[in-house]
Amino acid sequence: MKKAVYFFCPDPALDEVASGVLAALKDMLPLSESGLVVDGMPAYTFTDAAGNRFDFVSCAYYFSHRYETYLPMANKNFADYDVAGYINWHGGANAPDKVLTVHTIGNVTTGHFAPSDPVFLRNLAVALERGRVDAGLDDFSTHTEATHWSGAIHGSDPALIEAFPVPIFDIEIGSEPETLKNRAAAGVLANALLRVFDQAARPKVILCLGGIHFDDTYSKALLQQELPISIGHFLPTVWLVGGDYTGQRGLDFLQHALETVHSGVDAIVYNDNMKKPVKDCVREFAARAGLPLLKHRRLHTPLDIGWGAAQ
């Protein structure tokens, strides 16, 4: 039996995605109150046919923006769980619309990273994509994003990311107001949450360094079916530069990111459109870690990748 917990802010005035997904789960499943009450709201639980337990916890505000408030509750009740997730809306300047996304958690510029489990990341991403197709959401697309944590821009201490020992992901719908209300998309996301344990086999795991926030190369590699590949963390170029990933500082941050990936990493994949000091740091890190260093374009033909050498 495995255990998953998902956190929601069910106030539609704050988060129409979380409220819509939680409503979809209540329609889909015979939920029971777990006995936990947070902010006056009962948490719910469901056990599937395989004996896996799922907990759905409502918080009056975004968990990721109030870690100081909600972390003690999470550690007290869920520290022994296998996976966790925030259900959220995606937004921001120039944010693409009609997207289903899942990404790992970290604050790249300060070198803080939550635990990541690539098996569960891929299960969620594949379930989102299959659900999108089955629901006929042809104008939507499924993605992963750069590793990030929105709490940092709302005043929370990035070090708190590492105080919850469970692999955790952000699972979102974005980005325009009408899209956030889309019931079919909410249903797809709700169903995907229950598919997080579908596959137990470990895929090939890559640590992605460089690229843009929504990088199609990494998303396509995650979703393709030729050779199962998943992502430990994805550190985009802008934050590698902003966090000064050079010299010993950069090596230490990259090693820390690597160490937070459950089951380890098979290769470092990098976008070579980076400044030379950052690129040199990436190359030295891969050499020290004894891992293959692959240019990101190699992911276009996954069956041709040689996992034992730099390419």
C-alpha cells in the first residue's frame, strides 16, 4: 500500500482550479472524513482497489504561500507518505493558456530543493496527457515546467521547502480566467491524482539544466512512450545564471539538487545556450558525479541515446 496527500485551497475566490478539482473528486469518489480538520474544514480520504490511500486536505489559503502555517500540520500527519501535491492554478506574465502542468518544487536561485520522485512525476504527467486526450481537450496541452516554488515571492523562507520529507509536486491548470473554471480539465486533473501509483518501474531519470521555463523538449521527453524517461529536477537557464551557478557554489547547488532525487539520476541533460561560466560548471559537475552529459537535442530520439557517455 502506498499513500498520497494532496493540498487544496478550496475557496473559488482564491483558487478556482483547486475548488473545481476537489468538487470533481467528491463527485467521483466515495470520500470519507479522515478525522483531520484544518482551518475548520474536514480532510477526506479514499482507498483504491489496490489498497493505496489518498488524502485530500483543504487549507484556507495556499499551502505554498503559508509554509510557516501549514508545515507543522503536514509533518505531523503525512511525513511518512510516499508523495504529496499542491493543486493550484497556473498564471503569470506571458503564461500559456489551456495547459495542464506538473513540476518539481525548489527555489533554484538559493539552491533549495524539495524531494522529487521521478516515477510519480511521470505517472502524473502521463495521466494528465491521457486524460486530456480521452476528454477531447484538443485545445489543451500537457507540460512540465521548470522547478520552482511560488512561496518565495510571497515572503516564505525557501529553506522551509526542505523541511517536509515527502516528494512533492505542483499540479496545475492554466492560465486564463475561463480556463481555470473548465470542468472537464478539472476532472482530468482529479483523475490523474489517482493514477500517481500506476507504474512502479523506474524510468530513465535525467537532471535537466538550462532551457526556458516551458521547454517543449523536456515535456515531450517526459510524455513520449518509446523509452520511459522522467525528470529529477529542471533548472532553467535564467535561474542558473541568477543563482550564480559557477565555481564551488554552483557545484554545491547542483550536487544538492541531485541528492534530492529519489532513486538517483542516469544522466545530466543540458541546453548549451548558456554563458560559459555556467556551462563550465555543468560540465565539471557531470564529470565529478560520474554521469553522462547529454545535449538536450538528444532527447528528440530517446532510443538512440547512449546512457554511458557524454553526447
